[in-house]
Amino acid sequence: MCRIVYAKKLIAKPLPLNEGEMTVLAAIVQLWQALVLGYRRCLQAYMAGDKQLAMQGALLCQRCLLYSGLAIFDHLRSGYEFDPKLWHQLHELYGFAEQNELQLAEVPDP
């Protein structure tokens, strides 16, 4: 919820953002990247055959895609260009999902 409040403060701000606003943007993007990193570690364990994650492939891919997309989205809505690595990360994750036929699986999201 807090992220939404801070992210909304960046919408339609004149560019360049001031130092405080840039700090907020960086913190939001770092949050998304930290979540992607955590889910990617779980995805690696899934790929390595972790039995506890055997049924979680679609969920792990969905979460990685979600948080990668949010990092891109928050850059765009604040008017700043994002690192192209984020775009590659998004496509790589979706490619993995397709390769493993996970892209159409329903993911419960309470």
C-alpha cells in the first residue's frame, strides 16, 4: 500500500525529478527487483527439482513477470527510461514459462 502512495507522487511530475523523488523511484524499483530476485531463486530451485516447489512453477513465473513488469511500469509512469535489462528479463521469464508450458496455467492470487 505504501508503494502506491509514493508511486502516485511521481505521476506527472515535471522532469527531471528532484533528488527526493529520484530516491523514491529508486526505492520502488529496488523493491520490485528484490522480489524478482527472491522468486527467481525459488524458480531456480524449482528447475533443480525441488519437490516442495514441484507444483509452483506457474506461480513462480507469474510473480517474476509481475514484479519485472511493475519495475518497468513505475519507470514509465514517472517519465524515466528503464534499463533495457528489465525488458530482457521480462522476455526471458516469459520464454521460460512458454518452454515449460506454464503460460496458460491458472495461478490463484488471493
